[in-house]
Amino acid sequence: MPDEATADETSPAPAPTTSPAPAARGAEAAEGDGRQNNRKVREGVVISDRMDKTAVVTITSRVRHPRYNKTLQRHKKLYVDDPGNDLHVGDRVRVQETRPTSKLKRWRVVNVLERAR
């Protein structure tokens, strides 16, 4: 019986499992606590920057007409939080859904894809 006890002690212990690196986790790394990021992300063009810390971005989506199968363009205006007032008319931006900042603002700028010329 003592031989069995020594055999158990000499067997290698299982290696501890580690979570993947933060870069490999993708959207979970942004949250920090392991929750999935389900916020909508859209791309659009700034059409107005006259308000203080706010820009208006238009989003264009293409849909098929259910009966005639023709491709239609639908436009939507989004009020975007621009705390630095660095957006200008014509800029292409990526925006993300966020908690309400004001009566109409529910989006924030993620990054500027292309500056206006």
C-alpha cells in the first residue's frame, strides 16, 4: 500500500488552465468583465456640425423592395456625441450605440474613417 501512495505523489499535476489573452478575446476585452458587447455599430457621413458637442450623421442602408425586388436606399439621421467638436461636414465616421446622453443623442463616435477634403 505505501507504494500506491508514492505513485500518486509522483504523478504530474494537471496544468492550470488560463484564459485567452485579452487581444484574442475580441469584444469581450473591451468590456473587461467578460460580457458580450451587443451595441450597434454603423458607418455614415456627417451632414451637420453646427451644434456644440453634437454632430448629425446620416446612415444609408440598402434594402430590397418586397414585391418589386428593386434595391432602395433608406436614410436615417443619428445625433452623435462629439465632445471635442472635431467632426466636420463630409467626414465619414463609425458610430456606436450608447446610453442616452441627451434628449436625442444615443450614439457616440468610435473613429473617423475619412476626413472631408
